[in-house]
Amino acid sequence: MRVNEKYSSLPAEEKGIHIINIRAIEDIGYIQRESTLLNSLCQDPDANCKHGLYFRDGKRKVDYILVYHYKKSSVSKTLTRRIHHNDSSARSIKQDHQLPGKGGHLDVGESETHMDYHEDDKRFRREEYEGNLMEAGLELERDEDTKIHGVGFVKIHAPWNVLCREAEFLKLKMPTKKVYQINQTHGLLKKINSVIQKITEPIQPKVAENKPETVKRLSYPFSREKQHLFDLSDKESFFDSKTRSTIVYEILKRTTCTKAKYSMGTGEGRKTETTLLNKRWKCGKYGITSLLANGVYSAAYPLHDGDYEGENVELNDRKLLCEEWASYGVFYKYQPIDLVRKYFGEKIGLYFAWLGVYTQMLIPASIVGVIVFLYGCATVDENIPSMEMCDERNNITMCPLCDNTCSYWKMSSSCATARASHLFDNPATVFFSVFMALWAATFMEHWKRKQMRLNYRWDLTGFEEEEEAVKAHPRAEYEAKVLEKSLRKEYIHKKTDKEKLTWKDRFPAYFTNFVGIIFMIGLTFAIVFGVIIYRISTAAALALSSTPSGRSSVRVTVTATAVIINLVVIIILDEVYGCIARWLTQIEVPKTDKSFEERLIFKAFLLKFVNAYTPIFYVAFFKGRFVGRPGDYVYIFHSFRMEECAPGGCLMELCIQLSIIMLGKQLIQNNLFEIGIPKMKKLIRYIKLKRQRSLDHEEHMKKKQRYEVDYNLEPFAGLTPEYMEMIIQFGFVTLFVASFPLAPLFALLNNIIEIRLDAKKFVTELRRPVAVRAKDIGIWYNILRGVGKLAVIINAFVISFTSDFIPRLVYLYMYSENGTMHGFVNHTLSSFNVSDFQGGTAPNEPMELGYEVRICRYKDYREPPWSENKYEISKDFWAVLAARLAFVIVFQNLVMFMSDFVDWIIPDIPKDISQQIHKEKVLMVEVFMKEEQGKLQMLETWKDKDMKKGENCNHHSPKLSRSQSGSMSSCHSYHIDV
């Protein structure tokens, strides 16, 4: 590659002007440029550069920003290497280049103070990297004269030829000149659509991108050879800011920082420093990601379009998003998804589109859930089992809940719990469980159809090959490991053609992952077990209370405090498990970014799923199952008796557990943390910058540039936390919905706030993320399907084993004398002779109820004490168990079949979209056919002209001179030249 006179700086006195001469790289599509003016001569440069959105000349737009830290000193400190001005090699030219802009000039001298060699290393690596970026065709400008002390900025601009080259390489689909009509509905459907549009017009966002389109431009992967096909009437807006930043980021990722040698002095100490530096250089060979990780640059980000608030702010996409999307006042409106995609890219656009579809689908689920809850409220006074439990005339005496300190108690004292249980444990709950299973299947199908519409609208059809080509690029960490492995093999004289990491190389990481995940799951189980011990010991301690009110509220107090402890532990462990999942994924060294993201998501979801749902699984399926019976209880550590469910069952406690954990996570973790933590970080960053700010009044009064304002924002951390909280919420809505029909309603209310909260965070609190193309939500869709399938199984077991639905059916059809539920409570209780208590376990105050108790009751299906097989499991238990298992099998298979039927009957691709995609393919073929026909017609025209010229040559005199024959031959050779 030939580079001549890469730069020429003006004298140091003329610091206001820097001119750089760049010879273009000899590459396909490059247009050689003689010189570029880097700084304007105007008095107010900020007015031209629009406060950081443009270069100093006011013409070239800033597409990307690199940020670095430097040590500011009164004495200039530079690299202590001697620059040979007469060195004509390309490397010396590249190393000594000076970026234009403020603060970019360095004085070189032999006797200057030597800087810390780590700072030397970083500065030299930046120079190398920036030189390589310039060789790749990018234009750079440095600015160190900022309000942020010790922070420098490198502005990057991608010229037209670079944009064209990279767009072709990335196969970006761009709009062509061809415009076609979108098929419109006719007849009754057209009238229905017009009515719906008029009804929904008030809730539509007021943005141009949201208006229905009747025509669409045909899109085709960009090609420099076929530029005449594309609509290049406005080159400035042909590549929008999102596309430009994506292109620059791809160049930044693949541009390497090559290792270079320079003199560090003489002596053994200098050799050691050089060795250390050379070792550090190996880390910087893999693009911007490695340079950011090693601290060479502190940040890299594209700029926001401008300010979003203020009286004199020009209207831009960011301001429009803030007004029509990121405001709580427009919570009732649809999201401007097309504008979100235009500003943030397809991946973020798909997330908010999915969140919007999920929130819309929660509306019918919430309505049905409220109806089921109201049905329970309306029938609570007609529920015979709860009426029998509340009737004091029955005089049912229950066995003690704990040894010694607890006494006998009346069943009527749990009347409130029994009545509340009916609100969630009634026949409508079974219907709601079936409905939610079908709802989950319908939601998934509806999202697939919506996704296909977005793919068509956003020109993402046929994106698979392009996506794989981009995402298959190895990560920097993977290449570093492969390089380390190849160097190690070369050292022991084992040369191979191409190295890659095998399972043997990754075995220690896999083993660490396995052990780490098992340990984390075991830690979660241990914490839940500790909470169980707390519940048992607290219940025994509160039973010693002398006040009757204290003894009556033992169950409620223990349940509420235990759930709050579980909630706090879940929130803390969620943050810990997120960090551990990332570390475990990093040590695996996945090859591609896609593989890294999928492995990280799987580990984080597994750990957070276990963390969030383990306490709920315990209450639903294990509490009260392994208690034993009076006289033969099961003990933990030989002192703590296993806790029992209330006479009305554990469903009410499951409802309390689920509601507090769900609402607590949404309120504290999802909303309070998302608002509070970014605000706190922003405040801390502002205080630090204020302390470091110079006291110079002129610098203090200067308006901040756009890249300085964006630098103070929080960096974008990815969509994994956003998806994760919604998937966990989806689990709360579907997995245990049989115990809490109001879960969809609370999820809907949360999501209405969550959409605007996330929107406000993306628009105002975060740096602008790099736009990433994607045609679906990735692995999250498979996780959603898995949760939906699991929900069917769990709800079947909740209805069968946690609620009393099956025992009531068995009693009604097998044991009831008059076909009613009268006598059901007595049927579910077994009798125990108090004389059979083990020594030291009988109540200390047996006469607390005012009478002597001989027989107490407990909830179980066992033989009475007067039977031959006393206290053995009765036949009723096996009948109920058989009915429960039969219900699980029937319910699971029936609902699975219905869900698969819904999946099969609803096509994944809407018919109109399928027709439009086919129409696009046909039109594209027609465009190319017309182009080929035009070429053939042009050739035929040239042939005709050539034939006419040949005939004219034949009419000349036969006596031709040598010169005339030469002209004749040239006449006949014209066609061949063409």
C-alpha cells in the first residue's frame, strides 16, 4: 500500500488552522482526494459544528466518538523516542502523524521529562490505531480543549466512498428508485380497517413514521456497481445516522492496532520496559473492544441527534421520541416502533415491539382474571366448606401446631383464611388455568406474525445469511486464546496449519461452570431451608405469647415476614447471579458474540429462575406434605417440627407468597432500581467532574459539546436485563396463575409504566447504543416457549395437589349422601386420641379451651384411633391420589393438544405479507431484466452504428494508400474496442 505525504502540519504559531493532505488508499470504490480542510476559519467554530455534531469545518458529520484519558501538565510530556523526519517509510509516517483539532500538537525534545511508560504505551497504541483508521478511509479530528479535565475526544467521520464500500460488504438493504403499490384490503375488511383507524387515531403517536403507507420503495443489498438503481437524490440522508454509526463500528471492530517497535533508551531497565510493553501490545491486536478493555480508550459511542429539552432546540428524532414515546403523559398511546427502529436499530426496536405486544395481550388476560376473582367474591357466602369451617356450632377441636407450647385450637378461628382461600380456589380457577395456557400459545403466534410484519416493513427478509456472516466473526478474547495456544505449540516445535479451541482446552472452564452452577443452586436451596427454619422457630416463639390476639395472628405474621425475607434475598442474589453468570461465560471463551450472548442468557436465566421460584415451589408442592401425624411427627435436627398447611390448604399462602414476591420485584428491582441507580451514578459522576473542573471562567462558561454531554450519560449495558425481568414476570403470570388470577392485572399495570420508563432511560439516561440488525428476539423466544409449556404442567399440579378442587370432586361424586358439599370438611379431617402423644410433646396447658380434650382433629386421610389399623393411611387417600394423578394427565395432554392446535391453525406469516414478499421478488427480477434489456439495446445500437461506418468505408476508391488502409482498419476495429 502506497502512502505519500500523509500529513503536513502548519507551524505551531498557527494553532487555529491545521491542514492535512491525504492520498486515498488504492482500493475499489475509493476516489482520490487531494486535500481536506480540517479546521474552519470562522470566529465561532461551535456555531458551524453545531456544538459537537459536526467537525470544525461544519460540513462533515460526526459519526462516532472515541474517548481517552490523558495526563495534563504544564510541561509537555511526550514519548521519548527520536523522530527521524527524513524517514520515508510508511510506518514512520504513520507513527508520527498528528490528528487535527484542538490539543493535538505535541512538542518533541530530547531533554523532556519521561512520562510513565504505561501512559506512553497507551498513547502510542492510540496513534497506531488512529493511523490505521485513517488508512481505512475514515476521517478523524481530536479535541482535548474540553470542559472535562483530562479527557480527550476523537471525532470520526465516514466519507461517502467508505460508506458505500462498507454497505456493500455488510449487504445493507437500501431503498431503490423503484416504487410499488402495497396491496390494500377491499370490501368489508377495508371498511372495518377504516373504522378501527378512526377509533384508534387519538392513541396513535404523532410521528411521520407511524402513518399508514400505501406505497413502498423496493430495497436491495447495496452495490457500488449498481448505484444507478438506488435513490441517491439526497446523498446526505441516504445513509442515516444509525446506519453510519453501525458502519463505523464495524470498521472499529476489525481494525487492528499493530505492534511496532520504538526505542526506549539503553540498558537492562529499558529492555525490561520494552518487553513489558511488547507483551501489552499483544492485547491490542483485536480492535476497539480490546482497546477499551485495556484502558487505551475509556469509551466509544455514537452521538445522540441533539438535545431533547429546551425552548430553542431544533426538532430532531431524539426530541420527537422524548415527546411521543418517553413521556408518562402518553402512556395510553401506541409506541412509534418505526421511529424507535430508525433511531436505535432493529434489535432494540424488536424488544420494544415485543414488549408492546406482550402488554397488549395482557389486557384480555387481566379482564378474565378479574372476572374470576369477582366470581370468587360473589360466591364466597355460598361456599359450603368455608361456611362449615366458620360455624362455631360444629365445635371442631384441632390438634396443636407445635409441641408443648402450642395448645388445642378451634377450627372456626381460621374462618378468615378459609373465606379468603375461596377467592382463589374455586371452579373458575380451573377454567382460568386452561385459558392462560391457550393465551400463552396465542401470544406466541401473534408475536411471530407481528415479527414477520416488522421484518417486511424494515427490509429484513432474507437476513439469515447476512446475519450469520456478520456474527460468525470471532471475538477478540477467542482470537487471543487461539494465538496463545499457537505460540505455545510453536515454542515446543509443534506447528499446525490452523489452531482452534477444542473441548480439552475448555474442559477446566466447563468443569468450573458445572461446579459453580450447582453451588449457586445449592446456595439458593440452603437459603430457602434457612427461611423454613425461621418460620418454624418463629411460630413456636410467638405461640408463647400470653395475649390471645398474638396467638391468633401467628400464621399471618410468620408468613408475611418470611416472604419479605425471601424477597430481599431474591433481589440481592439476582444481582450476584448476574455477575457470576457473566464471569462463567467469559472463562468459557465462546467463539462468536452470538454464542457468548446465548450462553450468558441461558446461565443467567437458569440461576435467576431457581432464585425467584424456589420459595414458591416449596409452598406449592412441599409444605405440609412431609409433616407426619400427631404422635409421629417429622422433625428437623430432632427439634423443629415440619410446618403444616392451614385447614383451608396452602393455596392462600401460595397466593400471598406469589403476590408479594411479584409486586416487590416489580416495584423495587424493576422500577426503583432502574430509576434510582442511574440517577445516583449520574450524580456521582457529576460531582467528580465538578471537582476536577478547571477554575478558568472562560472554560466554565463555554457550552458543552454534544460528545461531552453524551460522555456523562450511562453506557448501554445490553438488553439482557430488560428481557430477563420480563421473562421472569411472564413466569409469574403463567406458571402459578391458578393460585393468583390477578397476576396478569398487576403485570399489565407494571408494563404500562415499564415501557415509558425504559423509553425515558434509553432516550435521556443512556448513551446512544450502536444499532444492531436482528430479525427476531433470538433465544428469548425459545425460553418463552419453554416457560409456556412448563406452565401447563405446573398449573396441573397446583390444581391437583395444592388446591382442594380434586378432593371436593371426589367427595361430591363418591361420598356425598345428598349430592352436596355438606360434610366435606369433616371428611377431610382425621381423628387422634390425645393419650397417644409421645412423651414431652403434649400441650402444657390442655385446658386452655375450657374443657378437657380427648379427641383432636388433623387434616389427613387416616384411620381413626378406634380402628384395627389405627392411624394408617385410609382408602380415601388412595382414591383422591388416583383422581389427582388422572387429572394431571388429562389436563396436561388436553391443554397441550389445544395449544398445539392453536399453533397449527394460526399461520406464522400473514397472507398479505407473504404476497407482498413474493411481489417484491418478482419486481426485483423485472428491474434486472429491464436493465439487461437496456444493455442489449445499447449494444445493438452500437452494432448498427458500426455497420454503417463500415459501409461508408467500403464506398471509398479501391486504390488506397497505406494511410488510408490504416484508417480503414481502425474503422473496422471500433466494435472490438467497445
